[in-house]
Amino acid sequence: MSHAVLARLSGARKNFGKIKALDGLDLSVNRGELLAVLGPNGAGKSTAISLLLGLEQPDAGTVELFGLDPGELDARRRVGIMMQEVALSPAAKPRELIQQVSNYYPTPYETSAVIKRLALASFAERPYKDLSGGQKRQVQFGMAICGRPELLFLDEPTVGLDVNAREALWRVLRDLVHEGSSIVLTTHYLEEAEALANRVAVIGQGRLVASGTVDEIRAHVSRKNVYCRTAIGAGEIRGWPEVEAVQPAGDQLHIVTHDAEGVLRRLLSGDAAVRDIEVKRAGLAEAFTEITNLDQGKAEKLQ
């Protein structure tokens, strides 16, 4: 196993009855990166994480965590985990929960330092059952990071958080990567992946269909967005062969095109007074939609 690779799935297959959750998935996590794992519901994201954590066993293929079987204690003591479904003692207080998890690790953070870092002090002594959904997620995040893990697995960590709490969690994630942690993040929020990820892995139908930086994933999409103010009517622009869609955007027009240069030539030719022209490449959301809608044969070429 390469020194830089902390966790790896190779040709992993997993069925649940007649449901094919993973179909030969190859996925690796490198030291020092935040890897965002994206995919539609049922793509196999949670199953992949469960295999890497040793919670499930593959039907075929191999799984490595720090070069070891994920079930080995030496591997487990080096990871932190925040899953979507969590059952915790309703009477326990956040401070107690974080302290309890810290005891499993050889060099954890001080519990008081975790509480301060995540701004949990105002509810650290309240019973867990009395917390809001967002507060419970923040406590779960504290339990995930308190052991000073080398590798942190976060499954939809910001679901249920308000905007301020989500941005605060993002800041901590950036700091953790800067401090040397590696992170695997599954998320439905594409702007979260766009804001945080060094690398993105897109899973579809149990296989890896694309992997790369956010910019590399974006590059798979040929569409661009052109914004402008023009006297040319939207109906006329809609008829141009280069144009896929036109819609108002305030007092501008928003033109979606696979040939931005051709659209610009037509705009300048047809309206010498056209102004405020702005061309933007597709975002991660558009790239994700296009990649996951490709048929399997085309998708494999993106890897």
C-alpha cells in the first residue's frame, strides 16, 4: 500500500439481497486531503464508508485502512466517525459523551478544548435528549474529532445545522486538514464539496464514475453560462443553434450554451450596445448532474 494512501477499496462488491450496492468500486483516500464522496441516493456512498470502517464486509474485492483490516484495533484507533444515524444515551450530557469517546484514543484533545472549539459550552451540561437536532449534530461532531483522528469519516455532517453552525463546522474542517487530518465527507450539499474538497469522487450505481479536483470535475461539463444586457430578445437568442436555454436574471439575460464564443460573436454582431457581458463556467452542481446522467460506458471514460 502506498505511503500516501490511508484507506482503499479495490474492486469492492457488496449485495444486499437482490440489491447491488457496490459493483467493483475502486476508491482511495490520500493523506492530507479532504475527499468529498458524491452520488445520488442509492449510489453506494454509505455502503462504501461502512466497508472502510469495517462495519460491513465486502462480498468481493479488498478493503484496507492504514494498510490493515478495518476491524483491527490499531486501525480503528486512528479514525473518527460521524454517521447519519446515531443512538446516544438520552440522559448523558455532551461533556460526558465527548469525554467517554476521548477515553478510547491514545492522544485525544482535552474535552474542554473541544467544547470551546465547537462553541458547545452553552449546552454542554444539558441532557442530550433536550438538545435541538442541530445541537445534537454538533455534539456528534465533537465526538468524532475529540480523539485527534488521522482520518475522519463524516456522513452528511451538516444536515440539520443552520447557516451559521454549518459555516463554523466548515472552518473547523479546514483547520483540521491544515493540522494534518485527512477527511472523507459524504454530502448532498454540492456547495459544501465545492467549498471544502481537495478531491471529489462521484459514485453511480456502485461504481466510481469520476474522480478529480473540483476544477477537473467541472471540466467534464461543456456548458457555460453567459450573462449580459442586450436589446436582442430572449426568443431570438433561444433560436440560435449554440444556445441550450435562456432565462431572465434580474435585468440581465442568462444564456446557457455549449459554445460561449459563438454566442458572444452573435451578441456583438447583433447588438453593438450589448454590455455587462460575463461568462461563467459550470459549477459542480451542473457537472454532477451531467456526470450522473451519463450512461455507464461514457462515465467510465471520465475516470
